[in-house]
Amino acid sequence: MTSTINPSCTDYAADWSTTTSIAALGDPVSTTKQPANSTSLLTVEKTPAGEGALWYYPAMGYNTFGSPIRLAATGWKDNDLIPVGDWAGQGHPGLWARDRATGTLKFITFTTGTASTDIVDPDFGDITTVTYPAATAIATTATATMQSGVTGAAWDRVGSDGDITGSGNPTLWGITAGGDLQTWTGHRTGTTSAPTYTFDVGPTTVLNTGAAADRWLMNKSTFNGTKAADTLGTNGATATGTVSWTTDNKNTADAASKLNGTFFKTAAPTVDTSRSYTVAAWVKADNLNGYQTYLTQNGNERGAYYLQYSPAFGTWAFVARVATTSTPPPTTPRTPPPRRRAVPGPTWSAPSTPPPTP
């Protein structure tokens, strides 16, 4: 198998072991999702001299790559590839890349055309030339450094999901060492033949990915006589009053706490209510008389939220206020979908925060 424009791969690894970054480019010549043009791959591969080369693997057909095309022999060491779609408005996808050491961003466009590979019939020796669309060269390269740079030390992972704001321009995202997911938004500058990119806003923290979910099993085996352990082992819940034990929703003995005036309290807050969060519990109510709150988190003067049975709605309700002082604006309880409705009589239910509403 040979390619009409492929250089020698002598001294490169015969497998993917020296590939340091990989990204799917998509259809190299269009953004219209033509079924005949399968997605192609871009890679950064360690050269025999220890440098980083940019390679392009064109899709020759379904499940088959044509011979690779080397787009750059050097200059790509420690670069993370960021596929962003048609960032330059050229009608076909380009590429961004991040230098992990310096934090410099590259904005790449490609020259597109066709490549071909000769296929030799293993039985008869006949040669068939297969031609396919391809990115054949780097057309333009622009660079930008934002603030102190989007370095790998500050943002270990970076990427883009294209236009997520409706502006027609891609958004860059990165995840900090502390787990914060941050974004940068901007716009294309220059011309379609000589494009570059300017970031206007960022980094903006969207959410935190570093905080693992915490659970309190509330069973006899995780209770030491005064405190119920949590799965993270950092924020156990102390019982106020006497705790007894009963079967849980799976009918396992001593696997659920039975509370009658007793409650459990953690030493520290469990969720950051200024961000997106979820709370849930398995509850078996002996009766449905009046309001019954099963989960809350203390605020300055009142709870930040209440996961409770509401007689006004006749179901489980999640109530959250915009402030925890004595004079916050009124809020409307949000109720979960019907599948979580409380059923009259003592039965297990799983109330939780409802999904977001538009």
C-alpha cells in the first residue's frame, strides 16, 4: 500500500505507542456531513529524533484509513490537538492546538484536495488506485497567548465542542487542577484566507468536576454508635437521639435507620448550592401527615433547600431559595416527575432534586 504524497515512515513505531495526541477531524472537505466522506484522524507522533510531527490519516472508506500524510515534520511536541470544526468559515474543518509548556494556542487551517493509495490484490497482484478527499497540507497558522497562557500545569485538559453559545464561533474549555471546568469565548478575526481568532471572555468557571459524590448509607454496619460514616470518609453524620435499625428497600436486615424525632447532622456542608447539585434519599414514611423534611442544608438563618413530602402537592417536593437570610424573595417548590410521587401508606420512595427546567 503506497500513497502518492506520503513521505517515508522509516524509523517510526509500527503501532500507536509513540502517538502523544489524537483527534478526529471529520470530513476534511465539507461540513455538510456527506455520507461518502468518513471521518479522518490527526495525530502528533514522536519522531525518531524525539520531536513531535503532525500526521493526517485520511479515510479511504468505511473502517479503512489511507496511507498517512505528514503535515509537519517538527514543532508539535507537547501539543494537544483540539478539533473545533470550521472555525475559519472556510466550509471545511480546521484545527486548534495547545502547547502544554507555554500555553500558546495555534489556529490551523488546511489545504484540501485528494490523495490516493494503491491497493495490491493479494491473490492476483492487480493494482487498484483508490482516490479520496484529504487535508493535504497546512494552509495557515496563527497563534495567540491568553494572559499567562493556557498551560498544561494550569489546565491539564483542554478541548472544544464547537459553537456552544449560538454565536457561530467555537468555545474553548479547560479543566483546572482543582477540577473547575472553565470556558473562553471569542470570535474569528482576519479573513477566511488569512484567519485568526480572538478570545473576548474567559476563563469563566462553569462547574466543578473534582468533587466526588458523597453518600451516607445509614445502615448499622457504617454506624459507630454516634456517627454514620460517609463514602468519602471526610464528613460523617452525627446522630442526635436514639437510632434503631430496620430493613431497607431490598429487604436487607439492619440496612436502614429508623428515625422518630432523631436526625443526623454533618459537621460541614455537603454541596455548594451556588452551583448545580443533586441530592437524593431513600425514604419510607410511616404516614403522610403534614410537611416532612428529610434532607436540608443549613444556611445563615434557614435551610438552603428542603427535600420533603408536601401535603400541598400530595407528593415529594424539592424547595430551594435564592438566599438563606430571613428576607429572600419567595420561591416556588419544584416537584419531581410522576414516577417519584409519594404513594399513600408505608412504602419506599426515592425523592431527589428534579431535572432542570427551561
